[in-house]
Amino acid sequence: MTAKPGQGAALSRQQGQALLAPVRIVISDMPPSANGMRAHFIEGGKVRSVKSKGYAAWKKAAAWEIAAARPGKMTGPYRLYIAAQRDWRSSRARDIDNIIKPVSDALVAAGVVADDSLAEEVRAKWADNLDGPAIVALICAAEQELAA
């Protein structure tokens, strides 16, 4: 049994069983800032842009880490809540909004969500003590909402 398109149901590892709780995703390493996701160079007189090697390596490692945890798959529209460890291995200030795109891309690469365009809501915040990981993300179906 699978969810019908547009219903926004989440499926757990056990096929056909809807998740009643949000899916919790842990990522050990902080993503590069969105500002560092692309490398730019001039080729044939034109400016070209490609994914940076650092971003590609982080996304691949994060996708493997997520997939190894077997969190299940979210089908349809979803809500994404991201907590990022404040001052993680650096006291350099970062913009919280630059963490959203890399985390969303890793979730797609891991197969947890089909496409990040299905996100109905995205929230990100700094956390002072995640007890180890750089990122903890919660995903729930769009019709669900986390209690405050």
C-alpha cells in the first residue's frame, strides 16, 4: 500500500504504515554555507558556476549518513524543521538561512524526500546543545504540525 499523490502521507520503513511522529534526521557535520556551495570560474570568456568540491563531498557524506539511519521516506508535501548547533567547531558567525539549502539537498540525495520543492514550510534555528551532531532536522507531513 502506498500513499496517494497529494495526500502528504509519510511512509515508514515498514511499507504502508503511516508515520505518526515526525522523522528525526541527524547530520554529524555542519554543511558549508550556501555562499560556499558553488565555485565560479571563467571559461571561454564566460563566467561558469559548478558545485564546489567541498559542498559535493559534504552532500555525499551527509546523504550516506542519513540513508544509513533508514529514516523512511516522506511522500507528498512536508514541513522541515532544522536545528543547527551554534558555534559548531568555530566561533565565526554564520547566517542560519544559509544552512537550509544544503540540508534540503542532502535529504533529497538520501531519498528521504522526493523533491525539496514539496516543502510547505521550513524553519531553522540555532541550538546551544545538540549533544554532538551539527544538525538535527525533523520532517513531518504538511498537514501535521509539531507541538511547541
